[in-house]
Amino acid sequence: MRTLMCILLSAMSLSLLAQSYSGDTWKDVSKKGEGSVSIAYVETPSFVYLDDAGKLTGICVDIMNDFVTWLKDAKKVELTTNFVGDGSSFRGMYDKVKTSKGGVFGLGNITITNERKKEVKFSQPFITNFAILITQSQVPTLNKLEDMPKSFADLTAYTAKGTLNEKRVMELKKQYFPEMKVAYTTTSQETLEKLFADPKGYAYLDLAFYLEAVKMKKNIKRHPVADRAAEQFGFIMPLSSDWSQVLDEFLKANGGYSNSTRYKTILVKHLGEAGMKLMQSSN
């Protein structure tokens, strides 16, 4: 029995290791002057996405590329980045980074929370998240959250399990709409697709998803009374990572990366002028 238990525990440990990533530590890279890191990601409009040529791009990708360039110039270090995973799931990306070792980073719409700080290391924030409540455009505009039980009586809330937007939906349910119908999805992208397909659906989604839908000329509406702009996005690393100090040094250098012309150029490139203004209005 004891032997069987040991075998099972070993199998579980191997399974856990197989689900994580690895990369060189900053200590080793700074000594050798070169090394490689793994970058996990969740596909998010504007932040991490495939361009028309099938190449991974976005706000997060551009910032990480600038970090690599800065390391070369400021630290005389040649860093190779390897993108890992398929980008399909926030929870999948987050959990794998959490169990990884060494130079591993997670990119996407990752909100910094005290709860998550117990599980992963966060970089300095690089943008403030703007979450909005969306429906199809024929749904009457919600003027007060207290009106939800009446105005949204026949509607269904869609939300991705394990995201902060799920928490937002649950807060609305608890505070304003106890009878709210909730349907779960696996990703924010799936939530958006459900919204496109269901005239009686609504969802909390990050601004980038809304801007993507507007760009696609989809039949959607924003309900400003429910806007939320209290959280910030950051890059994540395993708790044992020694990369956070040098990444933060980069983000703080020369008066702060988010104050630079380069940063504003990246926001306009991936969000457009209107999206950049909305994002910056939430700071």
C-alpha cells in the first residue's frame, strides 16, 4: 500500500512538473551575459494577439521586447524569449506560471490583486484596467444599477470562470440582482462570442474586448453606469523568481516607462486614439 502511495505521489509530482515552464534565473543570466526565458500568455485583444501575418503582437509583447532591448543596452545582456503555451486560457496560463521555476513570465489582462500576490510575483503595473458592462445594442441603456432586476430580468450574464470579471458579476448579483442568471465560459473571448450570439446576454469585459467588437462593427452597447476602473494590470512571475527587481528597474527607468513617448505610441498602435484616451482617463 505504501509503495502504491509513493508511486501515485511521484506520478502527481511529474504531472505537475509537466504542466509548468522553466527559464534561466536573472542571477545566471547576469553572470553569463546571456540566457533565455519562457513567456506564457493569454490571447487578449490589443494586449496579446496574432496579427494578420500570424505573428504574436500587442501592448504586452511590445513592452517585453523593449525590456529585452533595455537589458542589452543597460545591462549588456543578450536575452532570448520563448513564447510557450497556446494562449487559449487565462486560468491555464496563470496556473502554469504559478508552478514554474526561474525565468518565466505571464502576459495578458492580468489584474493585480492582494489574493494573487500570495501565489505569483507581479511587476509594477503598466496600465489601469477599464472593465465595462456590455449588451447587444437593442437592450435599453441601464441608468441605475438598482434597475437591473427589472431592466435585465430576461437576460443572462456570461462570465469566464476564475477571472476578476466573474467577481464583478457576482458582486452585482449579490448587491443588486439576486435572481441573476449566470452562464459560465472558459475564456473572455468565448464570453464575447456568446454576447455576439445571444440578444439576451450581457457581460463584464475589459475595455480591449469592447474596442475589438467596435472595430468588428458588432451590434453591442456599453452601459457606462457600471464602468469599473479600479484595478491595474501587471506581468506575473513565479513566487521564487529573481526577475522582478530588474523588470521593475526597467519600468521605472528614465521617469517611468508609462510616461514615455514610446509607451504612448504602443497604446495608440494597439488601442487606437479613442481607446488610449479611455484607458488613460481611468488612471
